[in-house]
Amino acid sequence: MAKSKEPRLRLCYCTAYKCDGAVLDEKDWKLHERLSQAQQLLSLEQDVFKLTLADATSALLHPPPCGTSPLSTSPPVSLTMKQPHRPSSDTSPLPTSPPVPAMTDQLPTENPITPAKNSPELNLAEEIYRDLTRIDVTIHHRKRDIEKIIDEWSHENRFPLHAASRFSLRREAKAFLEGEEAWFRDTIARIQSAHMVGDPMNTLLRNSMVIQAQIIIDVVSERIEQWKDMEEARGKGEDFYDTSRHLQHPLRSANPIIVVALFMVVVLNLMANVARLPCNFVLRMTKLLLSEALGDPNDKYLLEQLPSDMRTARSRFMLDPTTTTYASCPTCSYIHLPTHQDGQDIYPARCQFKRYPSSQPCGACLTKFGVKDGKSIRVPARPYMAQSFTAFTAALYTRNGIEEAIRRTNQILSAEELFIHDVNEGEAVRTFKGSDGELFLRSDDEIRTVWSLSYDGFNPLMNKAAGKSVSVGSLAMVCLSLPSSIRYRSENMFLAGLVPGPRQPALDGLNPYLAPLVKELDLCYHRGTWLSQTPECAHGQRSREAVVAVVADLPGSRKITGCAGHSATRFCSLCYLTKHDINNLDRSAWKPVTYEEHHRAAEAWRAAPNKAARKRLYKQNGVRWSELLELSYWDPTKYVVVDGMHTLFHCVVAHHFREIIGTRWRDPVDEDESEGKEVQVPDKLINKARSIMKSKPTQSKLHTLTIPVLRILCAEYDVLNLVKQGAERTKKQPLINALLSAVAPIPIPHTYEGIPFEEDFAKMDIDLLTIDEASDSCGPMLDTKDLCQIQADIASTIRPSWRTSAPKNFGAPGQGKLKADQWRTSIEFDLPVSLMKMWGIRELDAESSSLETRQLKTAESTMYLSMAERWATSHRTSEHHKERYLDHMEKYLDSARILCPNMDLHPSHHNALHLADFFPRFGPIHGWWMFPFERLIGRLQKIKTNFKMGEIEATMMKTFCAASELKVFLQRPGCPKVLLKCAPILESCFPDVSGGTLMHDIQILGDEKNQNRNQKLIPLQRDVQQAFLALTGIQGQDVHEHLRYSVRGRDFAMRQVSKGNSVVFFQPIGASMLVPGIIRQIFSPGKDSTKVFLAVHRFRRADFTNNESDPFLAFPDFGASVWSKDTVDGVEIIEQERRMYGAEYRTWGTDTIVLKPIIEVVEH
């Protein structure tokens, strides 16, 4: 259609509405023009106000309705408008004129047309004048505050120039100015809408106030816009991280049916470890079920949204971590970053790393052929997947409640008390300083966190085929600034990477894998990361992180820090004691290593020009270069802790049982019948077995062979000596293990150093040590009979359900490798009590044999070790704890030297004495031992893989990170309501029921509320009712009984429900000592009552006759004592708030039992 020649739209530049070129139709344009002319006329009238006051009184013709306020209460105008820019200046551009009311002195005092005295018009004009004057004074005061704030923040830093500033953050000052701008806009709108009645001076005052307020608005708006430009410029910097993806839910707009179907399959894959093909089956069957149930052709689009492949379903959830895949050299372990071309990663074909400046490049092949999207490409032959630490911390900080939890934890820095309850109260964290020289964690405007770093090698095949010849390294971190109740959750643990197998890197080969992480950590400490948005800071804030502790077992800590292994001459990384003086227990004679000495030796090793020079320096100083030394704040002499889990349980306790005490187990095998009888094996079976061994032998294939055939194969492969005596005649598994070790892959030699494997870093495994009976004249002290007695004692011990038990075949060859929890339980109760009963209750005399004397000394030595372990593992520590631990540990080591004079102490014994130095530095041991990292490794080993080295690491990495992210998936903003309904189902079907020291510590130290289960209304029995009345004064008839009651991980129950959970140690009213008792009843006086009471029968004191006594009285720090099996008459009522602990006990004599409270906090 042709357009009309006569124009119908015009551009408007009126002053009335400030259109600034707006496009209007002809009618509106004329209206704006008339209003502008009227406004100009009004301005002209004000200019000639002194001569024509009568014209200003025209407002009297339109007075406001009676009873209404002369000022309007209209809401504030919009805050979102285009703000002008102004050049930066150190001075405020606001006018400095006096308040507007001063202008009234220039106005005439007489009015030619004055309303009559006491007229309504005059009273209303005076009221308007008073209101305008009050507002004008407020404008003047607010203007001065704004001038001061702008002057304080006239620089580009985020901190004020003056210490006495009203605000400590720029965003706080910005929020103040935004609020002031809103007030001024609202004020202008109110006074402009007021009816100026009576005196025309009010109109002049109002217009002057509007002009002044508008100037202030323009200046404030300009400064806010300038700060916004600074924030946008910051967002383009290298330190900027956009957190928007973590604050949005990827399924927020998806169909609920599709959401539930996808969530079900992803949970099965990630949390139930269901393989991909079964998950695909569930997906396709769900799709078929929905197609049959819906039926409507209009639902076809809905079904098309449901994928048929598990990988597509997982991608919808956006759970995969932010990672970079490097090509790792199989020879020198150097990693190579890819280049990106046409959407593909291109890796170099050969390794170009030079170990020395004058040496040739490594030249090892880095890639192999692979397939991607149906195309053949070159992929890393040995990939290393590294997760971004910056991306992980950004995702962590954007979770609801994390910022507040970190802030609460960091607030305890100011409290220096006698006792230390957590790692954050330790000296190393409290005094740790930032790059500015101030305390690192004392910051109000940034998120500051400290972390621990761990490295540990593990077998991804779960000790199956190929045994210990396969190893993958785990690099993981834990945020120590989180509360201990959530610190060790998998979603809060950072898995930096899995060092590729099949063997651990030798010598300094771990440094290349540390390099990407160290680079990020250095930037996180010095520069920090600007997060675009967090739940508490919509405009973003900066975060900084630092590593203050390296937690690893002995071989792992030496590898990650570059120190010599435990078998080297310089076996200790903390002092200069040599292997020749390892039996020296005088701690005052140990010269400590300083940071300057360590760093100087490491620099010298790195600068060495060739292999011979490095070897000489390493032998002399016992130090290599570690990538962690690139961190300017990291001190290897202070921040590398001695791991208590491995040192105490896997090393010292295990060594004490196997070496100091010693065992001699004889299986009940009739050797007379077995020896001399040759079993005839057909050649056909032998040839079949040989063919299996020449191919790829597996557990299942070898299990098809008979024991005689397996024995023949072991003899042919010369591994029969690896099978324990007697075992090869009754069981297949020892023979199969020996055969698999014979055909295990041979480690690849590291040609750049000329050694096949790192000898000084050989994995120390106490459980595999054999006992040399000739090393001591007495030999092993526990024979089969004694071990059977200890096993019977363990089986008869009653302990709480949450307490880990030692294996029932403890000490037998088939017990397997004990876990740290089992060693801990055995040394805390089982082994000391059994040895005291067998050897400790006798009295020595002149006729006592040397064996009896040694047995008594061994029982005492075991008690010293147990008491040292009890002080070391307390959930609260202090200088007193340190002294008591050292006293017992030194007594134990002295007794061990007496019992085995020909035995040198192990490096772990030396480290056990160094362990005490970390109590004041890092607090209780539960904050810096290996239990959480070992649990992480256990989860990695349970992940379904294809068992192909080179792919297994990436599978474990992605699956673990995705499963951890899935746990917080339901907490993201915008989570669909249907997923929130899935949360209780997920929690009930996949509870965290794993026990052990770590989970018990989390529950004890956490904020978990008490749980009362299985309530029912019953009447109180008379004796319980009377005791309850005497305690509370409540005449209780019917109460709500609880069969079980949980308090922060401790489960208590009535005696008819659970034997282990019904025996407790409690603090009676008016007493300070703990006494044992058995729970008869648990009840609440009302259904909704928060108080819980326990009816307890106290055990009687044991009556000893014939010069008998309680042998545990000589060892008060052990905590156990002998009591009668009978209880006293009467019942005692105790409240839940009273001190109450679980207990473990066993029969001691005919009418006595030995009981010990399970106390996490040692107080005396």
C-alpha cells in the first residue's frame, strides 16, 4: 500500500516531558508544544516575580480538596535510566551553596495581594512552606553525606581511602548511593505533584529544590555508572569467572515426566554404579511405557524429548566437571597441552621435554589413533585429565549456605583458647598470612579459604588381576574452611586429577602433574578470582585460596614434596637425623630442617647440569625439587603433616603386633597324610593349564583348575615359595595369586634416570612384612593357642553398632589386610585387654621365667601404645595432650627397644614422635589425617570401568565428579518441583550408611539433631515413676517410650533391643566421675517434648578376693576398669544433656566384666 504524502508523525523536543527526539503523532505533538509554551511562560513569570506577584496567585483558584495532605505520596520513580558519563575527578562536583531556604531573604516581605488574616488559604500556604523547608533541610544534609562518600571512594580500588570510612566495601557504598538516588527521585516526584496554594514564594522554593535535587541525582547516577563500567572492565579480565551457569538449573523448563525419567536413570548410573547398557535398557523401556500410557498423538513431541542413550541423558544435567586433557609422556611423565584447530584438540606427536639444558629431547611417542564422531584422529596414548580448581571453587561458593558456613568457620580465628577443637583453630591456619602481609582469613569483603592437598597411589582393579603391579595416583584437596560436619562430603572434595597408570611416576615424575594445579593455586592466592555473582553478593566478589597442609602417607608425602624416601640415609624430612641414629629418642638432639635450607638444596638439585650431579646432591641432602615450591607461601618444613592414620595404625600398631609381639600360626593340616602321596595329574589337564598361562590368565580361568594342577604350575613358574605353608594344600586362591604375580606386567624402565623403579619410594606395606624368628632369641610370643584365645575374646566382646570391630580371625593367615579402623579398634580395647588377662595379672618373683617376664613387659608395652593412641586421637587437643602423648609414646618405644634389643626402630616410630609437633599447629588429628582421602579412593574403586589403562582414569574422574555434583543438583536455584519430591526418595534409597572412623567423626562433630525413633505411649513402672518424680517433680503416669535414641552418631537403645547400644557410661547427678550402667528405658514426658530421659541401672563395683585387684588401675589413661556383672538396686534417671558415652565390654572373671567408655574427647 502506498504511503500518504501528508506526514502523520513528528519528532518532539519539548521541555515539558523531555522527549529528546521522541516520535509522536500530530495530536500529541501539539499537546506537548502547548505544555512547553506554558512552562516557558511560567518561568518568565518567575523571573519578573518582584514586579508581578499577582500573577503567581492564580493557584488559589484551584485549592486541593479539604482534609488531604498538600504533598503527594506518589511512589519513587524508576531507578533504571540512562545515566550520563562524567570525567573522573578527585573533588565532588555537587554545588556547595547554602540551603535553599536562605534565598527567602531576597524575597519581598510584603505581598501586594495578601489573603485576609486567618483565612484558610493563608494557613494552607504556611503549612506548605513549612513542609518545603523541612524537605530542603533534609536535602542539604543528605547532599553532604553523598559528598563525603564520593570523596572517600574517588579512587579505583575496592577499599576506602580512610580507615574511618562509613563503608568497608565499594559495593556497600554503591548500594548507599543507589538508595539516595531513589530517595531524591521520589522527593522530586512528591514536591512536583504538590498544589502550590497561597504565597507564590512556595512555587519558587519548590522549583529551586527540584533543580538542586536533580543536580545531585545526575552526579550520583554518573558515579554509579562509572563503578558499573569498572565492574564490566573487571569482568573482561583474566581473573573474572562467570558463575551464571551454577545459579541456573538446566532442567528448570523441562517437562516433569521427562525430568523424572532422566533423573531415575542418571541416579542409577552414577550412584548405583549401573553400567551404560542396562541404563539404556531402562531408558528405552520407559519410553515404550510412556508411549503406551499416553497414547495421544499430541504426546509424540513429549516422547521425542526422552533420549535412548545414557550419555545423552547425562549431558542434559550438565554434571561433568571443567577439565583439560593433557598428553602425558609414558617415559618422562611430562604433560603437553593441546592446541585447538577446527574444534579439535591437536597434540604433539613426540615429547620435546629436555631434562637438562644440554640433553636431547625425550622423543617418546605421545599419541595413538582414535575415533571421534566416526573419524580417525590422533588422541593421547596416556591422557591426563586435570580439573579446573577455579571452576570447582566457583561452583562451591555459589551453593546456598556455603558462604555463611565459611564465614562462621573463619570467625573462630580470633578465639585463642586453652583447647583446640578443629584445624581452623591451629596455629598454622590462625597465623597464615596473605600476600599483603595481613592475616589471610581475616577479610570481610572476600571469600578466603584454606585447603589441604593429598596424594596417594591405589590399585584401580581392587587388588584383583595383576595385583599390585597396577597403580593410579589420586590428587585431591579438602576445604579446611568448611565446618567439619560437611567438610568431607564428596561434593565438597576437589579431585584435581588421577595420575595415569599402570605405575606411579618415579623420582620427580609427579611434578608435571602438579604443575597445572600449582599454577592455579598461585593465582588464587596472589590475584584471586572475581566471581560475577554469588548467593549473598549479586554484584560479585573476589575469592582467594591457599594450601596450608599436605596430607599423605609416608611414601606419598616424600614423593609430592621431593624428599628422600624412608629407606634413604636422610630418612626424615623434618630433622637431620640419619638412619644410623634412628634409635635416638632424645628429641632435643634432633636438629630441625629450616625452610631456607630445604629451598636452597632443592634449587641446587634443579640447577644441576646432569644426572650425576643431581644424584650426588640428592644423596647428600635428600631433597629434590618439588613443584609446590613454586608457591611463595608454601613451607615444606611446616605444612607437610605426619599422617596419623598410617603412622599410628598401619605402621606402629601393626608393627607392634607382628614384630614386637610376633605370631606363630599353624594350620591344622595332617602333614603325615599329605606328604609322600603323589597325586597323578593327566597330561591333558597340565597342557590345558599351560595354554591358559601363556594366553591371558584370569581369576575365573585359573579357578577352573584343580589344586594339584595349580601346584604344578607354581612349581614351573618358580613361585611356590610365595604360597604360605599349608595353604597350597587346602585353598586355590593363594596358588592363583602367586601365578598372577608371575605373569604381571613388568614395570617400564625410566630410562632418563637409569633405574627400573623408584627404590627409595617403594611402597611400605607393614601387612606384608614377614617375621624373622631368628631376629630375636625369644621368637614370636603368640602361638596358635594364644591367637585362638584372642579371637574368642573378640567374638565375645559387646560393642555399639557404630563401632568397628576387629576381624574374628584376627592374627590368622587368612585375615587379609586389616583396615586402619580395625587396627584402631584392636589397639584401643581388644589386644590390650586380652594380653592383660593372659599375661598382665600375674606377679613376678625370683622363680619367674624369662618368658613370663617378657610377656608381662609386652602387655605393659601394649598398654603404653594404647594410651598414646588415645591421647593422639582426641577430638580436642592442647599442650597437655601433647605432653601426655609424648610421655606414653616414649615409654612405649623404650619398652620396644628392651623387648627387641636387636631391632632398630622404624622411620614410622620416629615420625610418631614428630606427630606431637602438629597438635598445636593443626589441632586435633581428625582434621588432617588420611581417612577422608582413603574413603574417596574407595569410591573411585567402586566405579564401573572397562579395566583399560589409559581410559579408566578419565572414566573414574568424570563419574566421581558427576555423582558428587548430582548430590547438590537438587539445591540449585530453579530446581523443578517434581525433583524436590524426589529428594526424600533418593535419600532413603541411597543413604550414607558406611561406618568407620571418618563417618563417626562427621556425625560426632556435626550439627545433626537428636533422633527419637519408634515412639509408643506406655505407663511408667512404679520405681521408674518415683525416680522421675524425685528428679523433675513431674507426676508422670503415661510417657512416650523410645526403643532407640540417637545423639550425634551415637545410638542408644533399651537392653531388650540391643546389648551393644544399651551399656553406657554416664555422669550421675552431683558427681564428676563417669560410671557404667545399662539402659532400662528411654522416654519423653510428652509427645512433643524435646527432653529425653533414660532410666539406667548402675553396675556394682567388683569385689576382689585372694589378693586380686583391678590391673587397669595402674593405667588410668587407658580408661577401662573391672566391674561386677550385677547392677545395684534401684534405678537412676538421667537427662539427655548429661555426659553419656557408649561402651565396649567383655567377660573378665566368673562374676566380673571389663568395661571401657568410648570417649572421643580426652579431658583429664
